[in-house]
Amino acid sequence: MAPNAVGERRRLLRADFPAFLTALRERGYRVVGPTLRDGAIVLGEIRDETDLPIGWTERQDAGTYRLVRRDDAAVFGYTVGPHSWKKYLFPPRERLWSAVADGTSFRLEPDAAEPVADAFLGMRACDLAAVRISDRVFDRTAPDPGYHGRRRRTLRIAVQCGGAAPTCFCTSMGTGPGVGSDHDLALTEIVDPGPHRFLVEVGSEAGAAVLDRVPTEPAGAADVAAAEAAVARAAAEVGRHLDPAGVRELLLDHPDHPRWADVARRCLSCTNCTMACPTCFCSTTEEVPSLAGDRTEKWRRWDSCFNLEFSQVHGRPVRQSGLSRYRQWLTHKLASWHDQFGSSGCVGCGRCITWCPVGIDLTEEVRAIRADPTAVAPPEAAP
Amino acid sequence: MSIVGEAAPAAGSNPWWPTPYRVERRVAETGDTVTLTLRAPTGTAPPAFAPGQFNMLYRFGVGEAAISIAGDPARPTELVHTVRVAGKVTESIAGAAPGETVGVRGPYGTGWPMDDLPGRDVVVVAGGLGLPPLRPALLAILARRERYGRLEVIYGARSPKDLVFYDEVQAWRRRDDLRIQVTVDAAGRDWYGDVGLVTARLPDARFEPARTSALLCGPEIMLRLTARALEQAGVPPERIFLSMERNMKCAIGLCGHCQFGPDFVCRTGPVFPYAAVRDRLDRREV
Amino acid sequence: MTATGSPPSDRPRLDDHPFFHGFEPEFLRRLEPAVSERTLDPDAILFREGTPARAFYLVRDGKIALELHSPGGPPLTIQTVGPREVIGWSWLVPPHRWRFDARALKATRLFAIEAGPLRAAIDAEPLQGLRLLRQLLPVLAERLEMARVQVLDVHRR
């Protein structure tokens, strides 16, 4: 079997998919990908193909998500679930360091944990875009060592979408549904016509090294055409739209728009959107000393700009109102993110819409402000 | 497998790691505020800092707090911090006795615009604990006094017993190459200085507005009122500099807590030109 | 009391003080008989809380502390008033009694304008009277702003 080259397109039969999983493990990767748990397709470790959501998809819309059976045996026949890959690159809880008391001083302890290399199986185009954004967020003058260590070791196995959820708006954000070039391997699942198979595009040497261990054939024109048709179908199914033109100025220039008060009346400040968002990166740190006081650990955990204490200075939150916290989240995501990181912070995955318990839809919020940017709050109703 | 066998990061390369410094001196400034002089581990020196920058100070088993550097830039071997007790972390830092250890990460943030100041009149307005972050800038100016125009300092505090660097302020009063006005919010009969806001002292400060740069540090309300008054007096808003305070948690622009509009105060601040932040300062809950 | 009155023959010029810059000379001449100069030694009391506010004081040089007293506590200085500034508005607002003590922190020279003739002059020349109120209003506004900031106790935060 000749070694695979970057840029090459191969056909992987569904029957050989287990060999692909085996090859990943043999190359030293822990495979993480979609799996059924707690009534949703979440991300978890994939030990064999039975861990994958074969034949399952979901119905999701603003504030609702439900698993449903597909009428075929597609392996990746779903869109996106509540988890994103930040769960692995930027874990919800992470030990930053530990230290031991040393006389009147302290000494940092080397981290004994063996670093794990993950293969992310089933990254959508929007997920790849989210990782591109996160790379910039965590790559400051002092790059975050944890993130970058994991990121460097990670193999990105994209799966192009063959369908879209009503909450998807990747086409608006220019992030999908087709994947670009920043993957190690990109799969497109073709259930029919023809044999159930995958078109595999090799994006990197690391991807090629895995594929070398898997029986594949050169892809034919029919494979490529079927893959393109799948992506086109997904694009056509995209259910939501957010016009990105001028959205930065729209939000920054209208901080007193009555829509902010309107959305604040609905928002519960539950933080779900920030937890589900693949790019939200806010975190806090906590000191976890041992009971004996001879040892301590510094932990980082996800935080959210919706938490009242998030902005506190000398015990008083700068952003006291729900209005100011929702405004902070959305203007950061869609506006000031451009100033900070050179792009929008939104990839159009729709997770924040689905997982909002009251179904707040950011595309709708933006549309409402755009419809009448200079609207002013109505005067207080007379008693 | 080469992909899993990553070399461990070199010592000091991890931005989260505090370096243990030894407390050399501890001076009580007021009832709840102390100034610590810290020494770097043997054989090393504290990293160079710019006036206006801050460090993350750490106490083993307790936690971290962002504290401005208050020391003399001309004495690089001493790291000086003035800490007011405001919670359990600052209580622990302020309680560190000589010989004990305080962890240090930093320095972080932008400093005062020292390059902008030569040849100009300099107005320094400090409110409360706003003086320590301004002290390195003042000492740098005084060290090369001839390079600057007039130097006017206005220092406001809650009460006479809340004044920090008291002896040094008294020594500055006796100099003829700077004018300092000290004012407090309220005082007893033993206070012969001014009582009132720092803004009330501005009319008595001597400076040529058009050729003045102003450095302001203190409570945000004070910053706002003072910057407004200075602009009204004719100081260009891009020459009025404010040191902002936000919730600085990581100090390296990663945790998101200190965001102020598009700025991470820990990175593009804490010092901002008034012209750049005026709209946000006047808006609530940004 | 070490405060001393000066004879009007000193002809103190009211428009030397910034507060009266730009007033009609006629109006200032009308006030002249009511104007006197006061000189206070350090620690001298200018007036006490609750006493009739018989004059409007303009500080020429020196410094005056405005003090509040509360039972059982030491007097608290809430503001100092220096050159080019004025003291209070109790002379204008019924019942015309001072709301605080005024004490010289150092040797201080003031103009004193008798309250009765000053109020009469305001009534007699409404335009000049309005001008005076307009001069006084920013003083009130500044005191109010200061009081608000003091209530916030910003340095404690």
C-alpha cells in the first residue's frame, strides 16, 4: 500500500471504519467523538464503533433538543450537540499547577501526568472554525501551556455535514458546512447511492500516517460528487441567518437599544449559552490547599460573563443588571471580538440557541436591533 | 510515539507559575495598608518594570491578587508593593512578615506614558491607594527633573490617617521643584490641610493646559470627575491618562474577567488615554 | 474672638474677588456701604452653627474650615474654603442661620457683605441679583457633588 499524501482523496468503506478506529489507537491517540449519553449526542471517549451514535440524529430548535432514530445507519447523521471540543482543549476544570510548602517558602511540583494525544473524531466545519478562533485566544504573548500542549497533540478528523439543524447558521458566518483546509483528515459520509462509505481527504502528514494503516482506495468521481452533494444539501438546509455585515458597529453603536432590556427580561443568566459556545473562553482560578496545609493546587474552571460576581471589583459587580451581562456577552461575541482577535467570536453552530432554556436566539436579537437601530424605549406607561 | 512525548516546558516559561520572593521589609502605612519590599530568589533580580505596571502577588494556599508596583524604577533589585486589606488574599499578603514568602507573577499591563512627558507640564492626581501606582512615575520624573515642565501633584484620601507614603509626601512638600496639594474627604481639628475633592484643588494647580500631560489613578468616580475637569480646563483628552481598575484574575488576557469594552484591562491597560475610554466611562455597566 | 471689623473707609474693592467679576459697577457701589473687611487669626471662629447668618463671606486669602459637630464626637471638617472662594448661602436661605462652624486654619482675610442690604440689593436689581445667584449656583453644585462622593466613600472601596 503506497503511503497517502497530503491533498489526496481516498474512499473508505463503512465496513473498514473499525480499522480506522484501530489505526488511530495504534498511532497512540485517544479517540474522542460523538456518543449517546443523557438523551443527547455528546462528546466522549470512543473505544469502538458501538460508542458512536449510529442511526441516530436529533431534532433541535430554540430551547429544544430531542434524539430521534434515523431511517438509515449513518454514523455521523446528526449535526451538533451540547458539547464542543473546547471540553478537551480547554477543560471545564484543569489543574494549572501544584506546589508544596518548603520551609517558609513553596516549591512548584512537576506535573507527573502523562500527556494525552486526542483524535477529535467528527469535528464539523464550524468546530474547526471554533478551534481556529480558540488558537488565537489562547495564543497571547504568554501562550497558555495547557491549551497549546493539547492542541499540538490533537489530530483533527473533520466530518463534513450532510444536513443542517434549524439552529445552524454557519453559512452566515462563513464557517461551513464544507470544511476548508485546517484538518488532518476530512471525512464525508456517503450512505447512498452505492455502498455506505466515506470520502477521506488527507489534510496533513499526521492524518496520512493514520490513513496509511487503513485499507482505502483512490476516490472516484462518483465519491467526490456524492460528497459535494451532501455538503450542498447541508447548506440548503441551514435554518437560520445572521447578516454579519456591519454587525460590530450595529451593536457597539446602540448600547441603549430597547431590545437589550427586552432580551434581559427573558434571559435567566443561567450561563448555558457560554458553556455550550465552542469559543467562550472565560475562566476563573481557585486555590485548593490540602487540609494539612503542606500542599496546594491552582485550578482553572470555566466561568461566565453571566455570573454576577464575574465583573466584581472590590466586591461589587461592575455589571449588576442582566441587561448589561447579556449585552456584554453578545457585543463581545459579535463585536469587540473583532477588535481583540481579528474575527467574529461566533461560528454559527447554533448551540447557544438550542441550549437556551428560554429559547433566546441571537440571530433574532441582532435582527431586531437592525430592524430599527435608533429605536428608543417607550416612556413608562401611565398608571 | 513522538506526538505524546512532549518535552516539559522550561522553568519560568509557564505564565501561571508564581516565583517565590522573600519579604525583606514590611512597613505599616495606615491601619489597613502595608508596603512590602520583596527580594527575588538568590542569584536573580526582579524583571524590569515600567511605572504603572502591576504584578500578581500570591500567598501559598490562599490565592492571588493584582497589585501595582510602587517601587523606585532606579532601584531594580527591590520589588515594592503597597497592599490594602480588602479580602482574605490581600489580608494574607499584607500580613506577610519579613522572611516569609510572597509569590510573584509579572509585571503586567501597560505603564504610564513616560515617553510622552518630557518637555511637558505634568499633573499627577492620586486618590487613596492611587498614589502607589503613580509613585514610580513620580520618582522617575524627579530623578530627571530638568527634562520636564511644571510638576503638580494632587493627592486625595479619605482622612488624614489614610494617607500613604506620608513621610515621602512631607518631603515632597518641602521641595521647590514640585507643588503638592493634599486633600481629604473629612478631617478632625488636627488637620491643617485641605478638605474636599481633588477636583476642588485643580484651580490652584499651576500648569499650562495645552502643554500638560495628566496622570490619574484612584476610584473610578474620581477619575471621571478629574478627567472631565482637566479637559474643561483645556488639557487635551489624549494627554489625560487614567489607570483603570477591573477584576484582574489571570493578568495575561486569558480569563476574560477584566474586559472593558474591547480592552482587556490587564493587557491594553491598566493605563488608558481618556480620549480612548471616555465614552465607556460615561456609560454604565460596561 | 479675634475677628475684627475694618472701617469702610478702607474701601475694599469687591470686584477684586473673582465672585464679583463682571457685575455692574452701579450694583457694586450699592453694596459698598454693606461691605467690610475681616481678618482672622489662625484658629479664630468666623461663625458658629445655629447663629444668625448675618453676612456673605468671600475669602481673599488664607483658609477656612467648615466644621460639623455631632454629640459625643470631635468636630469634623467637611470642607476647606480658600482664596477666590466664597462661604455658604445660609445668608440667602431662610431662616438665615449657619449650618456649620467656620474656623480659620491660618491667617485669613475676607470680605463680609451684610446679609440684609445684600438681599435688598438682589430684590432691587433683579438682573444683577440673578447674576449673583448664577455665580452662587455652581458653588452649590460643587458642594453637592462633593457631598455625594463623600457619601459613596469611594476610597474605602
